[in-house]
Amino acid sequence: MMVEYNCISTGIPGLDTVLDYLRPGDNVVWQVESVQDYQRFIIPLVKQGLKEKRKMVYIRFAHHAPVIDESTVKTYRLNPQTGFEAFLSRVHEIAAREGANTVYVFDSLSDLLYAWATDLMIGNFFRIICPYLYKLRAIAYFAILRNCNSQHTTMRIRNTTQLLLDVYRYEDKYYVHPLKANGRYSPTMFLPHLMVNNDMVPVTNSYEVSNLFARFQRLGDAGRKLDYWDRVILKAQELQDRIYSGETVPPEKINATVEMLCRMMIGRETGVSALARKHFSLRDLLYIRSRLIGTGMIGGKAAGMLLARSILRDSRDHDWHLVLEPHDSFFVGSDVYYTYLIENDCWNLILEQRKPENYFSMAVKLRQRILDGVLPETIREHFTEVIDYFGQAPIIVRSSSLLEDNFGHAFAGKYESLFCVNQGDPQERCRRLEQAIKSVYASTMSEDALTYRRQRGMDRCNEQMPLLIQRVSGSYRGRYFFPDLAGVALSHNLYVWQKGMDQRAGMMRLVAGLGTRAVARTGGDYTRIAALDQPLLRPESAWNDVRSFSQHQVDLLDTAENRLVTVPVNTLGALRPEPEFWKSVAEEDHELQHNRRREKRWVLTFGRVLGGTSFPRIIREMLKTLEKAYNHPVDIEFTANLSGDTLKINLLQCRPMQTWNRHQNQLRAPPIIPENAVFISQGNCMGGNTSQLIQWVIMIDSKAYSRLNEADKHLVARWVGRLNRTFKRPAATAMLIGPGRWGSSIPSLGVPVSFAEICNFAVLVEIAGCGYLPEVSFGTHFFQDLVENRISYVALYPGQDGACFNPKLLNSSNQPDQVLPEEPKLKKVITITDLASVNAHLWFTANTNSGTVACYYAPDEKAESCPAMASGKALIH
């Protein structure tokens, strides 16, 4: 028989005859009883390949013994514990490097269950890598262990591969049964074949065939259709049932099962995993599984919420079950996210987007592909069950990525959280839920999220996106649905505006209605900041200031319009809600009553709830209990609902509070010289104790900025972003000063930059005046960004409380023309002061004990204290 050049031998002549040889692009999957049976067919392939001088590659990743002598072929050792995406990307990278016409041998795919704990991801891996190897005209051998993987996974592999071969061994005889062979056919090809030496003899007698298969049928093997994941859960449930029945179960067996389930569902982040193993019982983990859609991990946000509840439940300091509102959340597993991407042909785009030159540009196309995708039917059925469960109660779909809410990385506000008011017929409610899910998935490709990841060196890390689906806490008041109170609370108060306040007591940002306004810098609106040791103490004292710096708008869910809406406080007051609620949060503003209509006007002061209830004390105790368990400061998100004297708190989120070493920027600063001060203030700063030399100051002139039209104000913001890319720490230490709120979406309130456009500055200053007001945003996502980027923050009110501001001291310094905007009108707005080039020493210091924050010149200070300044070189390039 003449063999075509493109025909490749298996090394077994009889098998070549049965299969009509291997062909470029063939992926060959062997279904075997043991790795040794797989090895029986690998050895001839390798010998033949080496004889023909083919390029041979061994992909080694499993626990089992090597199937090839690694000294004979090129071997790559991979670690699947790094995660699905990293493992798949590495294999893809190897295949791209090795090029076309390579022969690959992979370890048993079933072994990946040790790392990924789910068949679904094995199927996903094969769905991606098999077509790629086919495109490269490679030959690849894979193995799966019979009855180890679910039938669903086996079928996905079968539908993707070119050849699927069943191997049986009985009394040292091997039988090969081809189940699939693309592009081949013969009258006996798909019969079992007995291997005799190197020949293959088809077994054609019906008695012999049925007798052969009967030997390999396992009694009680109905579980083979189950995913490995589900088999582990079943064993865990059996163990829990034994405990319930009173049977004595060895603690080490329980601990081992808890550890396995934590690894499968909670994640690998060291700090959170340790807390999970300590505070989650076997019963807790089985409950999580009962609420889990799909498989995989539940992610950081969901894990933090559940951990906090378990810690409080086990605490003896307080009867927390009398205070906490129960949760009935659902979790969408991390594997569902990857499956969605693969089923919607996103993977090649992901690989392209990972390239540095495509990092942002390709993300736009990928984001749209995710939004336009279709959820797998099996998953959509589960979402129908979720809708049926909640009925028409409002729900929220929240991100819960694997990197989110961990020690060191909060990802605060980087991903979407979307409300579903949940009105309409079941089909409409399902459609809106599915769209919300896809929107959260797509937010992984948002510019803010991508920038955040790149800044922290995580642009190539696995970022799977589990989801948390929660019932919205609250009640109906007419057409609106909302909680009485919502907010964020932190166990350490870094915003101390008055002497005698205890930082360790913590603080909170409180709003009426939905908590969206507590975590965001909202245009023209303010939250109630309360120090938990002195909850009635306010930064403001005069009633006009109390009114001005209060919450004027409330976020609600409108069941008539089926969407999130914002209404004025007085509109809500006119709805005549329960007296207990309104009297707890609002006071009548008699000075602004409309005399003609006699309409009441309200100011949200939260006086009664803060001064006349146990609410502040309960939040403080909660924070301290959680902080002790975490051995680290924490911050939480919550809602609270009042009914008479009864208070119920819904704990929505808990994470390690993002902090940094307060003394890391501690150079020895000289004494403050008032006449040399650019500014001095008491309080209104965040970032802890620091003293550092400033090399560059970028200032936006308030008066000049206020005269610009809206388009030019946005242009100023883009120029700030351009400068931000230049001042990269630690090479340059730059201060940014501007009117009102940095990052406001409304140019009339401040410069509308994104955080990615100010992230490299060391100090951020907001100046009051010319109609602009700062907002001390302690506790918001903006604050989290400041902390994680180690940016000190100052809100400066010139002329108040001894605060002074002398910008002329900056204008006299050198301003390098090469970085100034070309537009003349912007040159009058943006001042760039290069202190390094004139060898001036500008200090920024903040002392949380005295409350003093200052920026001042110290001309006698030695330049050696800052190497960059000592060089006298400008750092703009």
C-alpha cells in the first residue's frame, strides 16, 4: 500500500490500516482505564516520530508518572494550579512557538480535575486548544480516563476532536474501538479490534463483542453522567448526613472535606482561603453549593459577604441573629463566565487583547462581543428558576471576580452592579436579568478595570467573573422600593477632622434609599459622614452648612418605570412614608418653607437614628468583631430598615480595608514656615501621616477654569491625563491642585477626569472657591482608589478654620513650555511648576495627630534628601 506524504504513522501498522493513518490536524483522544494503557499507544508514536525526525513535544502537567521518557523529546512542564486561563494561554503560546506539523503528547486530561475540580473546564480547554492545533496541522494525543469525566464533558470532547478511540485491556490483551474518525470509513472501522502483535483484528462476532463489553460494564455506574464536581458534593453531603444522624466522624475527615470544598468554591487567595477554612462549616459550604448556578468559585465579593455573616454568627459578643437580615442570594460560578466566553467565540479576541499593543483597543471589540453573546441554554434554565424564586421582588446582579475584595486589591467600583426592578411577565424579567449578567461580564473590559489591573501588574492574571445575585433589601412605598438607610462603614477612621476623635472607632457614610450614593461621588450631593465614637458630631456647625452639605437626592427603584430613578428628598417626603423612618432621618427646614403653599421642606440629618438608637453602636461592634477575625481593618456595605424600635441590618459586603504604611513616605521634614506655605489647613485630609518632597505641581486656576465652556473643561481634563502619564512614581513626585471635585462627571463641579487620568499623582488637592466645593469622599470607591494608589488627599477651604492658600508661590517657579498645552486659553488655566529644575525644596506634610496638613518651601533643606531633586534634572520626557 502506498502511503501519501501527508499520512502519518501511529507506529502500529495495524492501527494505521484501521484508521487509514493519521493526518495533519488530527487530535486523537484515547479513552482508557489507566494511564498505563494510554502509554501503550504513545511509545510507538514517539519511536516512529523520532525515526522520521518529526518535531515531538510532550506537554507535562499531571500527577501521574510521565508517559514519555522526557530526555527523548522536548518537554514543557506546566502547572494547572495557576488557573484555567493561564494554563490554556501557556499551551496556546507553546503551540504558536513550535509552529506547524508538530506532534504533541499530552498527559491525561482527567488529571486536570485535581486542579480545576470540574469537568466543565476540561471540556472548555479542549474546545479551544483542539481547533488551534488543527489549524496548525499538528498531531496531538490526549487521554481521558473512562468513567472519570461526566458524559456531558465526554460528548463535548467527542464533538470537537477528529478521532476518539476506546481502549480496553483484558487478560493482557488490548482492544481498540474507534468511536469517531473524521473523514474515514470502512465496513469494519467502528468495530472493536483486538491487537495481535502490531496487527489489528476486527471483532465481528456479536457474541464476542457483547461478551467483551459486558466485562467492562460497572454495576451502579449511574454516577458516571455526573460531573466530578457533583460527585465530590455528593460525598460531602453523605458525610454531613452521617454527622446529622449522630455518627462519630473523625475531625480530620471533616476538615479535609471542608478544605476541598473551600478550594473548589471559595478560591485560592491566601488570606480569604484561610478565613474560609476557619469559619465555614461543612453545612455552610453545602448551603453555598445549593445556591450555586453552574460550577466553580463564587468570587471575592460573595465570599466576603458570607464570611462576615459566619464570623458574626459564631461571635459571642452579640446576638447578631436578632439584628442581621437573612440573605437568600444566588451565586453564578466562575466556570460559567469562561464557558460563556468560549461558547460565544471570544477566546481568540481575548488572546489578542492580552497583547500589550492591543490591551485597550481590542477590549472595545471584545466588550461588544460579550454584550451581544447568548447564554448557554442549560444556564438560562437556572436563571428562569432564579426569577421564579424571587417573583417580582427587586434584585441586583453584582460582580464578584476572583481578584475582587481581596487583601491588597479591592477593585472598588471597577465592575458593574446592576439593579433589576423585576417587573413584567416572566419572559421580560428573564431577559432583563440576562442582559444585566452580560453587562457585568462585559465590564471586565472597561477602561477603568483594565487600567487598574495594569497599574498593579495584573494585566495577565486570571480574572474570572463569578456573580452575586441578591434580593434588594427594603420595602415598597407607593410606586417606589428602597431601604430606609444604606451606607459603608470602615473600622478605622482616617478622616479625623477634630481633636479627640478616635481613629480606631471607625466611621460610616450614610444615605437614605439605595446605597449607590454612599459609594460614589455624586454631583451636587453629599452623604452624612459619622464618626462612630461621636456620631452626632458634624464637620459643619451652621444650619446653612448642614443644609448645603447634606443629601438632596435619593436613589430608588421605580416599579412603574421598571428602573432605577433619582428623586429629590422633598418629593420623597411628600409620599408620607412611615413616621418612624422619616423622623429618624429628616428634620423640617423651617427657613425654606414655601409660605404660599405651606409645603414642608426637609433636610436629611439622620439625627435621631444616630443619636437616639443603638445603630451607631451596633455598626461599631460589628466592625470590631470582623476586624478581629480578619486581623486587619475592614470595610463593609450595608442597608438598614427601621420598624418602630426594631432595626434590621442587611450586611451586603465585607472586605479588608485597603490601607498602607503611614510611615512609608516619612522623610525628616523641617519645621513649617508659614510665610513660605503654599497652603496650610487643619483636617480635611486623608492618607495618614506622611512627609515627602514634591518635584512637580500642576494647578488648575479656579477663576480661569470657571470661564471655560464645557468642551474646553473636558479638554483640560484630557491634558491632566496626559501629564498623569508622565509623572510616574517613584521617579517623579507630583501634586495636583484644582477647583472643586476631581473626577466629577459634571464640569461645573470640578475637572471631569477619570481616575486613570490622575492615578500617578502623589498628592491630590481640591480647592473651594469661585463656586466650587470639594467633597471629602472617605469611604467611596474614589477613596479606595486613592488608598490603593497611595495618594494623599486634601480638601482646602481658604479663609476657613485658619486655612490659607498662596498660589503665587507656585507661579514664580519654572514652567517648562514643552509640556504646556498649545491652546492659549488653556495656558491661562494650567500651571506646571518644575521644582527640580530650580533646585527648590517643596515639602508636603500631614499629621493625623495634630490634624495639620501643609505644603511649604524649606530653602535651607539639603537636596540629598531626594535623589531626583539632587540631580537637578527635569523628569518630563
